[in-house]
Amino acid sequence: MAAVQPVIEHPRKAFGWAARDPSGLLSPFNFSRRETGEKDVAFKVLYCGVCHSDLHMLKNEWGVSTYPLVPGHEIVGIVKEVGSKVEKFKVGDKVGVGCMVGSCKSCQSCSDNLENYCPKMILTYGSKYVDGSATYGGYSDLMVAEERFVIRIPDGLALDFAAPLLCAGITVYSPLRYFGLDKPGLHVGVVGLGGLGHLGVKFAKAFGAKVTVISTSPNKKEEAIERLGADSFVLSTEPVQIKAVLGTLDGIIDTVSAAHPLLPLLGLLKSHGKLVLLGIPEKTLDVPVFPLIMGRKTIAGSSIGGIKETQEMMNFASKHNVKPDIEVIPMDYVNTAMERLLKADVKYRFVIDIGNTLKPSL
């Protein structure tokens, strides 16, 4: 059963949209943010991306949601205030906050700039700060976050395009880098052509890789090749097409969140190839061991990235003009957007125009 959390009042008034129960229906919500601490950055939110995990959390599909819930972890805006000990940011800077706003800062993961794997990571929304108050996300007018968890948005990157990079972008960039699939001349497969997959294609191409999109939807072929720049397309339901690319891929980024067979994908890998899972299917996937052993292949998982790597990704995206395909929407369209997201009716990422369309309640 979903929990209803007590609302701890802070001095600074804030306004956003929240869900009150697992219906997931969002409506205007008055709440509060903490005052800007000595290491905090406070910024006016201008855009916030809509992630599929927002939908899961709104409806408590993972069983961890607490209400009221203000979603949004692809948050960008302009700095309005900085604490006395903030060193990296000043008023007027363009900044963003992704999936996390805190960690223990003392474990091995934190020491290695992998705060995303810290056991005490604090999520940007639906979590709790150390004082017990709820974390609220970016479907709101104001954000306050510790400097360590704030990302600088380069001047060459428009804020509406920058927003989805803070989750979708780093989620595909990090495994490409970590598993060595960022080298020119490699052949990378991308399974699924949605919010994550389309950015997987763009980042892999920017690294100089040859990219094959693997999908169950034949109508995605033209999209993949003509619009996104993939080199080839494989319909995974067609054995002849699968057979033609057996043993040709150095690695595969699998973005699919539905249950699907891994055996055909492992067959596409060269010896020592890597299949990296980014989606979270509701049901357990079967792992075929024989092809792993016979090709010394790897099945791995990956989740977002640390703050240092997220900044690196943002800088890379700006330098190489890697931008998500977005549909900018007003705040009061968000419930319709969630219905469309459920049907995969977006190419490929909704971004809420918070700055121009979030109207305070009277």
C-alpha cells in the first residue's frame, strides 16, 4: 500500500504539480523548499523532462512511492542564489539536476565518483533528505540542491534539449564509456528505439561507432536510418535478418523494459561481446549460459552515472551536438502526456516548459 508522508514545512514557498495517490493524476500543489544552505544552489526551474520512471512512480508500480509526489528528475534552470561556501556556481548560471540530490560521500562508490551506486543515494523525488523531509522533483518552480549534485549546462546547449540528457542521456552514455563501446570503428547494437534508444544511437554515432538498431517494429526502420543516422536496422522478429548479423556486434545497449528473450541478442555478439541491460522488465529474464561460455560474452547492467561523468556527458553532448528529439509541452498538458507516454506516443521525450506555463494557484 502506498504511503502518505507527513509534510514538513520549510521557510521557502514552492509550487508545482503532484500526485496524491496511485491514480497518478497530477494537479497543482503548494509546498516548500529549504532555505539555501551554505553549500546549496537554488535555481528557478525553466524546463523539466518527463521520464518513463515518472509514470511508474506516479502509479506506485514499483511499490515504493509516497504521496504527495512531485515527479521530475531532468531539471534545468537559472541560478537565483548560492550558499556562502559554493565554489563552482554563481547567480545567472545555467544548471541542471538529474536523478539524485544526495549520497553518503564516504563509501567506495562516492569516493570513485559513482554516487549513483551509493547505498544511501537520495533520489531527486520520492525519497527523503537526512532531516526526514521529502524530496520533491522538477515539476515545480524552484529547486534547491547541494552544489555537488548540480550540473553546469554548457552555453552551446539549449536548456530544453539539455533536460532529458540528465537521465536518458547519461543512462546510455555511461555504459558506452564504461564497457569500452566508445571507440571509433566498433559496431554497436541498440535494442529499442524510444527515449533511451534514440539517444543511444546518437551518442554511439558521435563516438564514431557503426550502429545497428534492433527492434520489433518494422515502421521504425526509416526513422532509425533516415532521421537518427543509424547504419542499419534489424527486425528482431525476422530470423533471416537476425541470421545476417550473427556474430557482428562488439556490444549491445538494450533499452527495453518489457520481458524479451536474450538468446537472439547474445547470438549477434562477437566473442567477448557485451550485452548491457538498461531497462527494468517487470518479470525476470532468462539467462542462457551456453552462449556466454562459448563466446566469453558478458551480460551486464548499468544505471545512470556519477556526477563527474554526467558533467562529462553534458560537455560531450554540447561539443558534438548530441540532442534528444523532444516535444515541448505546457504544464497543464502533463496528464495527457502521461497517457501518451504509456502508449509510446512520443518521439522521443516530453519536456515541460515550466518557466512559461507553470501558473501558481490562487
